[in-house]
Amino acid sequence: SIATSEITEASLASPVNEAVAQPVQEGLSATPKWLPAWLFYDAQGSRLFERITHLPEYYLTRTERAIFTGYADGIIAAAIDAYATAGGTGKGRLRLLELGAGSATKTGILLAAAVRLQDETEYLPIDVSETAMEDACASIARALTGVVVQPQVANYVTDELSIPPHDGPTLALYIGSSIGNFAPHEAVAILQNLRAQMRPGDTLLLGTDLVKDAATLISAYNDHDGVTAAFNLNVLRRINRDLRANFDLASFTHQAIWNAEQSRMEMHLQSTKEQTVRVGALRTSFQFDAGETIHTENSYKFTKDAIRNLFTQSGFQAAHQWTDEDQLFAVTVASA
Ligand code: AVI
């Protein structure tokens, strides 16, 4: 009967994921088309990103890790010194705060150095994803017994931060070139949000990818095994699933472009043919010309001057900087 089919259809239709629906509607209606980069990180996308971090072409993760391994004690000492220099009088030990749940291995290097230098350390990761944070916290707690973990679920991009007070210095970590995925004005806003919660003598450690030759950059975002291509295309699979769309992944190709003027790597998905894609949950069809692209990600690359400017604009003073010998990546500690 009609009644039965209506009930069935209503109960089978999954609720529309509004957080995904709104930006997809907006981005695919725009010219040129775009999608927000955070859409990459569903379960499959997070696994693909983890694989990217192990690729020979993707020098970022291993280079930052090598900098931490080589200079962890100096980094922790810089944070403790900055507090003393600012006249900090709190009796508590250095606390490490992290924007993003972080890769436990990289953060673990700094936490291990903090524990070595001062016995016990508080670790406060802040992330939107409770699951990502549970995983990170579990492996930190397993590997480092001297670390007291206090996770906080919050969106540091869209919401005002609220960091619990601490009777001693805080070193905030924003590593992995995560800042690079935001437009310059958004990057400043994120750091200002953090700055507003910091007290004199607190410090920020920022991991930034450096400007280098185009070939090195392009191969880091277009690897031989096609893992980055799969990561980029996965956003279409996610939209198919979350919004009942019918993207044919085989008719889009991965593009990685160095935009020297804007100092950023860009990822795009290019439609190989003229086609129409239906997004059921939006009750909308989107038209693609042959060769038309969707801009899916920016990854900004910094000069040392650009890093200094970013700090100045957001109320920090760069204090110490460490790089690898090939000047691929920079780790900078700045004080509030
Ligand atoms: C997470 N983020 C810093 C990565 C980057 O390099 O911008 C994401 C990524 N995109 C392609 N490969 C890796």
C-alpha cells in the first residue's frame, strides 16, 4: 500500500549529516568548485593519511620527527627558560598542550624529554574527534608512565578555546604542518584564539613546512604509489556515503599543483568528462564540464620571514627555531 511504502522510505532514508551537507552544497555550487579539506578525514581517509606519512616522497612527518629526536631537550628547555625569563612564579611543572590529537609517536618524543627533565608531565590534547584522542591518549599512557593525560574535546578552529588554569608553564604544540591547511587569515585567527588563553611565559611550538623546489613539493603530494591520489578521491566516496551521492571515482583524477604566488600546494580533483552527479541528500545535481576541477586542499609552505609574520600578527614572539640540514621543515618556539 501507499502508506507502507511511505513509512519504509522515511525510515530507510538516513538522517542528513548537516555538518557535511552545508559545505558540500556551497562548495559544489561555487565556480570554481571546492570542498573543505577536513572532509578527507573519515575513518578511511585517516588511514590513508597515516599511510601518506610513511611514504618516501612525503618528507614532512619524518623530518619533523627527526628534528624532535635531535633537539627534544633543547625544545623543552626553551619552554622552561621562556617562563623563567617572563618572571613566571608558578610552582607547577611544564604542561604540554596539543592542538589536534597528534601522532602519538611525534608528541611522545617531546613528552619523553619533558618527563626526563622533570619527572612528571601533564599532557592536554584538544581535538574534535573523541576517537582520535582516545587512541592517541591510550598509546601515550602505555608508552610513558610519567605522563598524566587530560584530553579535551573541542573544535579549536570554530570555537573559543577554554584551557584549564595551570600553576606553571604551558607549552602548546601545533605540529605536523597542520597550520598549513588554513588560509593565512584563518591561521592567524587560530593562533590568536590560542594566544588569548596563554599567560606570560607560556610558549607555542609550531611545525611548518618550508618553501622549497617545486619538484620536491609536487612529488610529496603526488606519490608514486598513488596513496595521495586515493586520499584525495576518498572525499568523493565519503560524499557518496554521507549524502547519498553517485560520484564515479573512476572519472575523476588527482592533481597536485604548486602555486608559487600563494606559496601553497593545491590538490584538485579533475573530471575526465562532461558528467552530472546526483547528491541525493541535497536533492541537487551538479554539472561537470570535461576537465573541470574541484579544489580540495591548500597546504601552505612558509619562508622564515612568513613564519615570523604569522607569529607577529597573532601576538607571539619567535624565540628559537630548529630545522633539518636540508631546510625542509621548521620547528619554532615562540613566547606569548
Ligand atoms: C595534514 N596536512 C598537514 C597534510 C598536508 O601535507 O597538508 C595533508 C595532506 N594532504 C596531502 N597529503 C597530505
